[in-house]
Amino acid sequence: MPKVLFLANIARFFTDFLLPFADHFRAQGWQVDAAASEMPDCRRCVEHFDQVFNLQWTRNPLDTRNFLQGLQQVRDLVKRGSYDIVHVHTPISAFIVRLALRAVPHRPKVIYTVHGFHFHKRGHPLKNLIFLGIEKIASPWTDYLVVINREDEEASRHYRIVPEGRLRYMPGIGVDLNYYSADVVSEEAIAKVRDELGLPKGQPLFLMIAEYAPEKRHRDAINALAQLNRKDVVLALAGIGPLMEDIRVMSKNLGLEHQVRILGWRRDIPTLICASNATILPSEREGLPRAVLESLALGVPVIGADIRGVRELLVDGCGFLTEVGDVPAIAKAMQRIIENPEESREMGRRGRERMKAYDLTNIIRLHEELYAEALGGKPAPNPV
């Protein structure tokens, strides 16, 4: 029975992205374990994995616990588990795991999926240099590097982070097109959520789905709503994070408290998207944003920042691209969405068509092929 261990910074990463992979490979007879911080609070992780382990590490690269405790915990866990494959996600975790396993006897195959390198074209030169250096240092301990957007694929080749034969491109981490389908979201559900938000039929609604973190730039969406200067337009913000209260105060100070809905964590994202005229993501850094994928899968256009990941999803008329921080451009795109419903519907149609390559079943198949190669099978074909 093959054994695979998934690792990430925090347990929520598994519930957001990896539970379908756990279910699939367990159904194929694999033992599938998971390790991250905050595991004791993750009931769904316990349900979907064979074993779960709590690790003492954080997303802060300067936190000494990552090296004083995390390294040894990973090393001991992998030795005990006798895994065939260790598959790690998120950059800080990936470096710690690869460092911990570099000299382990009978080391398992180590696969690292990059959800957006921490060095990128818009990044600070010094920060870029540090994170590029980290990736280069860990390269010899990486059996396969998986990238999920074309800019990271290009960067991997340009900087020769790993040899060509160890680099794989996969179009994202997978979107369940059966779940994110407008066909399964009823008109009744849409009417109910709009009623919850206090919106009569036809009143414009824009939705932003993102953690309240500085790099997501919620402030740009709020300022764009202010510049739009239309009292009938509502902006709903779904998510949690450290800046949540700051955004609430900002909305109030701008006199927008009756137009901004702070929703918190939601489990009805497909319905919220379908209830909206468009979604907005003004982030300054992304890998391949799930919120954009979900919106396009549901046929709802996106107003997104012209950055890595977002750019390749919105090309060919699947939405509007704006420069990072260009608040007037966001407001203009919102106005255009409202005034041109037929154009918006056509954007939605194009988005649905584009999402076929990002279907979860396709991504799971690519993982099957990669794992087979890692365990000694034929080289996996790299999709174009």
C-alpha cells in the first residue's frame, strides 16, 4: 500500500484545497496522512485523512520555532511513517520539510507544489533575492517542483531552480465544476441570500472573496465603491483575517457602512457569486487565485488586478484587468459591468469555457501520473 504525507503551514489549507485529493487516493488504497499547525481544531481533517499530526511551525519565516521544533518534528514523523511520497505545499513549510529530509536515510520522494513564489515581478528586490535564494538552496532536495501558473513556470526555467525533468506545470489545484456550477444554484437560493443582504432583485452587487490581509487590498475595492458614487451599489466582502475590523472602520469613515456588507466566513460561496454582478480581486500578489477560478466556473465575470495568476485567467475577455492600486479603473469596470449586462454575460460564458482545463478531475489525474512516475513508473506527460 503506497503511503503519502501531505504537509502545509496550517490545517485550513487542507480544508480549502486538498480534501478531494485525500478522498481520491484513499479510495485507491493509499494511506494518506496530513501534517500542519492548528490540526487539533480541524475536525474535517480527521474525517478525510488516515492520520493527522500537529506541527509547531508558523507562516513567519523568521519564527525560530520553525527550526527549533519544526525541523525535528518533520524528520521524526517521516522516519516513523515510512512514506513513499512527501508532498508539501506553501513556501515556508516547503523549505523546512526539504531541509529536514535532506539527509534522511531512504528519503521518500519529495514533491513541492508552489502556490505562487514569494519572489515575483512586483516584489521588492531584496525580498525577491532572499526568497529566490531559499528556493535555489532547497533545489537539490526537491524531486519534483509543481507550479500552477505560467509566470512561475517561466521563472523556474529562467533561474534554473530545478532541472527541466523535475519541473511540472499543472493548471491550478483543481475546481470542482460539478459544485461550482450555476446549474446547481437555484433561483430560490439566490433570492434568499440577496434578501439576507437586504437587496431587492436587480440591485447591483459586487463580491470580494479574500482573507483580510494587506496584500489583498480590500481598501482598493472600498475606495472604488466610493468613487463610483452610486448609492444603489453594494459591495459584499466574504472572508476573515486580521484587517477585518480596519475595513469595517474604513467603510464607516467613508460613509459607506450601508453599502458594504462584512460577511465573515461563508459556506455558500457559489450562491453568493451567482447573486453578484461580478467579483473583485485587487490583490498585489497571488499564485492562481481560487476566488477567480470559482467565479469564472460559475459564469460570473471578474475585475482583477493585472498580476501573476489573475492575468492568465482573465485574458481573452473573461473579465477586466486593472493595474494594482488603480482605484479609478476598478470603479470604471464596475460601472461598465452594471451598464452592459449582455457584455457581462458573454464574459461569463467565456470564463466557463476556460475553466475546463482547471477541472478538479483533470488535476487529480495529473497527480496520479506524477505519483506513478515518482514511484518508478514512466515519466508523466507535462500538459501544455
